[in-house]
Amino acid sequence: MLRPAGVPLSMWNATAEPLRFLEITSPATRFQEPVRRLSELIDSGAANAATVAALAEGYGLIFFPDRTEQLVARLGLAVGGFWK
């Protein structure tokens, strides 16, 4: 998958099984630090909607809750956050 910078992205696991994926970002210079800090939040158990949103805001990453709600409604998704 090619995900150009500045284009909203949405991912979800369409199964009941846990999912692991590998993302390769190039160049990684702008994305490396927030992903490292997100991993630390997740590993420490401190990741939740508020802490992830605060982290994202500090790096200029934008969430689109209205679009998420639309996808959830249209596709019947369960939303728990990627930090769970």
C-alpha cells in the first residue's frame, strides 16, 4: 500500500483474531519519533484516547473522529483504539 503524506488513512482488523502488521515509512524522519513515543505509551499501559490524541497533536498528526464514526456505522465496526 502506498500512503502519500497528507492523505487520511484508516485501518482496521476485519477479524476477531489479534492483528500484527509491519509499516515501513520512507523517509521516516518525521514519523519515527511519534511512533517510538506511541510504542512507549502502549508498553507502559498509559495509552488511551486522551494520551494518544495529545501525542499526535504535538507532532501535527490529525485524527478525524467524524470519518471514523462514518466508517464504524457503514461497516459495522467495533472501535476500541489501536492501543488496546
